[in-house]
Amino acid sequence: MTSETDAHTVRTTSIGWMIQRIARRLDRAMETRLAQHDLSVSQFAVMMTVLETEGLTQAEIGQQFSMPAYAISRALDHLEKAGYVARRPHPTSRRAHTIHATPSGVALGPQLFKIVQEVNAALVGGLSEADKNTFRDILTRLV
């Protein structure tokens, strides 16, 4: 074997490399599907967090994603402008706001859930049900 074939073998059998390839494929599919709602993947992630847990602060949302504060702020600005979320004064802090889904944001939820289900189904479409379950179990343990 040459160093070139060794490098190729190491790269193409690397779990990390394969996960990155899948992640890129998922990001592209999600971006395409979310564009119909004028959302990016990061805005989608923030929206899903707001739908899951009402009343978090911007900082608490950022901690869940390890995203910088400016990125969370931009995502929230976009979601607020679109009418999906509202910032409300924090009950105990004059500097903070809590984030809540508006009725439009709540109505958007099922559409976002459907996108996730369809993108995930396309990803694992070639697997048997047993393989899908095994794959999900392994990913759950790794996460």
C-alpha cells in the first residue's frame, strides 16, 4: 500500500468523516425544505427549542446549542420579524427577556415536524426497519 491509498482508506472508513458527510447531506436537505418558510437551519433549531420549552431566555437557548449570543440574537430577530416568536420582559431580570412562540409560531410547528420526519425518512429510506432502529439506538448512545 502507498501513503495515498492508506490516506484514502483511513478517510473513507472514518466514522467521523461519514458522520460529517451525513450531516452535510441533512443540512442541505433541511435548508432546501426550510426555504419555503424563509428559515435557515439555525433559525429552525431555535424555533424548535422555543416550541419545546416556552419562556427560555436568549442565553438559555444559546447554551443548548453552544452558539454565540449574536447568532441566537439574529435567529430570534428573524423569527420575531416573521411573527413566530415574541420577546417578553423577564419576571425577575430587567435585562433579560423570555422567548415565547406566537400563535403563528405554534401553527408552524406541525409543518416543521413534518419536514424533519420527511428528511429523516429520506436519509434512512434504504434501511430495513430493524436497521433503522439499530441505527437510532446507536446514535442515541453516542449522543
